[in-house]
Amino acid sequence: MPSILNPAPPWSLERSASVILWHGCLELDRADIEANGIDPTRGRVDTDFGRGFYTTTVERQARQWAWQRFFLWRANAANANHQTQPVVLRFRVPRYGQKGRIRGLDRLFSLHFILGRNENEDYWSFVQHCRQSTPLAIRNHGRPPAGWYDLVTGPVSAFWQQRVAMQDADQVSFHTSAGAAILNKLIKNSRNGEADDYSWARVYL
């Protein structure tokens, strides 16, 4: 039996209790989020999983999102006299609720996709519905009775009309006030010095 030079560390409560999520944006977005909170209704409608606040478990991907946002923002002539920088936000999100402190992802009404292969009709029919929908049509997708899903996770489409997904990429999107409340609580906790649940950093080439 071959030896394992670098065995994985034992699975512990510290590693299993939370997940690190990243969000790429601009400094001006970060300031607005910290001042006013995350509002999923401010997102675009025609995205993979519908209007919401998108994060990822892949830091590299969030950095790319931040640069894309930066170059799109800078291409707008109205922003010529303003300065901002791409940044990445980091959230340490509890998987399970902590009594008296914060709710966890386990309390959210969630929808999860695993594979983005061409033949995965379940995933691609959902993406097509969201990409082609208006806010009114989104609400007619056999969703939970109270509205849209709180949380959706899955692959990232590269070319959704050709059913091509990005390799080594994922997205974790929050779509309701219940979902956003978890992230906003993390920001508040860190601001009060209670925990290292939220932080941010500038992105450099």
C-alpha cells in the first residue's frame, strides 16, 4: 500500500462548522455594503440563479469578479473623475445556527446543483429560466411558497446558451432578506470586534 506523504488533517468541528465565502466588488461597493447592508434586490435579474448577492468558495474566482467589475465601472464615462479599487470580501459563514448568536445556512430554504455538464437538464433548465426571466416570471418557477430560494449553490455558466460551465468555479448566491441577514450579521459582529467573521482586502495584479 503506497504511503501518504501529506495526509489530510482530521475533520474537526472548527473546519466543519463554517465555510469561507468570497465576494469580488469595488471599494465603493464595500463601503455601501458596510454602511447599508447587503440587499439582494439590487442585483441583476438575468443571472444564473436570479437576482441576488453572489459569493464563491474560490478566492481566485472572487478576485476575477472584482477586476471584471472594476473594468466595467471604469469604462463608463460618468466615472472618469472618480477613484475606486477592486476588493474581495471574506465571510466566515456558519453552516449550523449558533444559539443566541447567529443563524446558520442550515436554516435557509436552499437549492443545490452539483454538476454543470451539458446533459444536466436540472441545472441548465434552471439557469435558462433565470437568464431569460423578468422579476415577475422568476416568481413563477415552482419555488417555495414564501418567495424565491434563500440560497442557491452550483456551477458557474460560461456560455449558458451552449450549456458550457466554467471549470473549477462555483457560486453561492443569497436571494432573500433571510439569506442576506446572515451575512449582514457577520459584518456587524466583526465591526463590534466580536469575531473574525468578515474582512476585506484590496486586489492587486
